[in-house]
Amino acid sequence: MASILIATVPIHGHVTPLLAVARHLVARGDRVRFLTGSRFAAAVRATGADHLPLPATADFDDRIDLNDRFPERAKLSGPRSLAFDIIELFTRPARAQYDAVMAAHAAEPVDALLVDPAFAGAAFVLGHPRALRPAVVLCGVLPLSVASRDTAPFGMGLAPLGGAAGRMRNALLAFVAGRILAPAQRVAEGMFREVHGRALPGPILDWARHADAIAQFTVPEFEYPRSDAPSNLHFVGPISASGSAAPRPSWWADLEGQRAIVHVTQGTIANKDFGQLVGPTLQALADEDVLVLVATGGRPLDTLPPLPANARAAEFLPYDELLPRVDVFVTNGGYGGVQYALRYGVPIVVSGGQEDKPEVGARVAWSGVGRRLQRVSPRPAEIRQAVRAVLHDGRYRTAAAAMAQRMARSGGLEALSRIVDDVILSRVAPATTQPLRAGSGFVFHA
């Protein structure tokens, strides 16, 4: 039996996939503790794991608008706003995260620490010799953010550009990103010196390169190829909690008709304004011969705009029953939702967005499994054109079906378990294929 500590930032999309991991590890007999936000305590305990609360300085409620928590943020825009978010929400909490991990390790030795990409405190844990710390496994609940000469800096939503021109573009953009993110790096450097008395060994935003393993929650076909990928990178396929616990709504029999089914959702967090995607989609498809299904992500149904005759809605839907029937999935680009749809071979229309969503949309388009819209709030005409294209051009369905077949062959939770077991046994730090470069990472998730 291994002693496992799972640690995540208190964001729903980061916590939920790792609840499935906790449940699996508990079921196989491991001792599992889960360090995350206080609002997730009941969900953690339901997996059989023990909940450890994050310190107050690292805890927050992701359902509250960031401008309410940081009034000064509302006055910022562009690069200054991005830099503020990365400092306050990604970098500054790292010391408190680290302290909480080490306190848990001191109270009860931890064999393996499993973290999400935004848990920057793991970079401080990695500053200790391997013999004096847990093995660290990065669980890729977001698109892979490891810097590469073959990709643009993460967060820009740019697909790879081949050849020398592409590498030149990427190097130039990495330089620009490094300038923008220099304040966050200075904050991280200062905290790291306080803990370890030496310099941080590279960009804080590319800390995962030093992890004992990166277990990316997708398949290689959905991720950009990197000729300089670190040797600690593994793909385990999509891992997410099942959506089948949701009851069938009263209108479920309407799915038995002959019309194509389009499902639209803004997820469980970015759903405060249905005018961004749900409303325009309802308007776009009101006169189309399709059945539009809306999931509000837990918000009351009366917060939706008026439903046209061809639309139905529920707060949550039983995805494992629904997705095999869906012809097009319209989404704002949540990584877990996109992976869930692709598990069932559903082609995708994805809108623009913030945080990691531009990277999700870029991968949807690059892999051929769907269409990408650039706007956060696309026009109804844009949505209608994209949905029609996905419905009538078989290449999208074929690409999504091929992705589903590849995902079905991935190892999932069992593959992740093997990675965890291997790094626990190993006492050798992973090698990297190239030295870290300042400014080589560009990532923030909220």
C-alpha cells in the first residue's frame, strides 16, 4: 500500500478529474489524502480519501468573479492583466502550497505527490533531493504546457508552424512572453531562495519539466509533437469523473427522433453569462432541423434565455448515455469536456476563451476533430455555419471517431497507477532533453 497525496488548486476543472484518480487509488488499497480547497471537502471524502484543506492564502472560491476578489484587477487589461493573474493566482500561492505539502509529508510520509499543472508549490517540493521528498507526478488535466522549440508559448493558442520559420517564430514569441512574465518569475525566485537558498532552476511556469513524471490526460494524437519533449512525458488517455450520475430529464424520449442532436454547454464555472455561447447557439439553430440540448452546469434553468421549440435544457445530463447520441458538441473549450466528447467520437465546435481555452480550441482545429471559433461570444451566424460544416462534412466525424478509437486503447487509470508505482520505486531524477530557458513557459489557468 502506497501513501499518496493529491494536491490541486481549488478550481473545479482541476479537482474533478483527480477525484476519479483518488477513488481509483483508494479502491486498490492505497492510503490517499487530498489537499485542495475547502469547498471540495465533501467531494473528496466521497472518494474515500481524507481531505486536507489548503491554507487560507492558497484557497479561494472559483465561482466568485476575480475582480470581486481583487478590485485592482478590474483596472488592468492586456499583458498587465495577465501578469497580475499569474503573480497573484499562480505564483504567490506556491509557498503556502509547498508548506502544506511538506507539513503533510512530515505528519505522515508521502510516497507520491500527484498535482495539477497550476499547483506551482510542486516546483518548491522538487527543490529537495529525491531521497528527501515524495515522487512528484504532474497530472495533465489541461493541455500540455511544457515549453518546446517546436511550439509557440502556451496560452497564445497558436498551432505549430513547421521548419526554421516556425522555430524562429516560437523563439521570438518566447522572448516576448518572458518579458511579460518577468515579474512573476522574480516573485517565484525570491520565494524559492527563501526555501532552498539558491536560484530557481528555470521558469516557474515550466516547472513540470523537472517532475518525476508527467501523466498527460489525453492521447498523443490530440497533442502537438515536440522533438525536444522531456523523457518524463507519458500519455494515459482521458481520465474524468463519470457524468452518468445525473438523472434523465423528463424530455429524454425526445432524443428518439430523427433529427441530429447538438449539445451546447459553457461548463460549470464559465456559465455566469449564457450570452457568451449558449444564447447565440440557441439563436443560431432555432430554425435548423436539429434538437439542441443545453446543460447549464448547475445553474438554475430560469437563468437561461428563452428556449426555441427545438431546444431542451437540464442543469446536468447523463453524459455516458447522452454523448453516444450527440452529432455535434458545442463548447467554450473546457479540456475535460472536450476529452469526454472525443471518448465517444463526437466532433466539436469550440468558441474562443481565456485561460487554457485558446490552447484547447487550437488543438481541436489542428487535430481535425472539429471547428474553432475565435470569439469568446461568437455571432449566431458563425455558430450556424460551423455546426452545419461539422454535420455535413464527414471528415470531422471520421477524425473524432479515430480519436475515440485511440482513446479506447489508452491505459487510463491503470496506466496512471503504473506510472505512480514506477516513480515511487525510482530514486533517480528524470533527465531532460534541453536546458530550461527563461520565458519558455506561458501558462495560467483560472
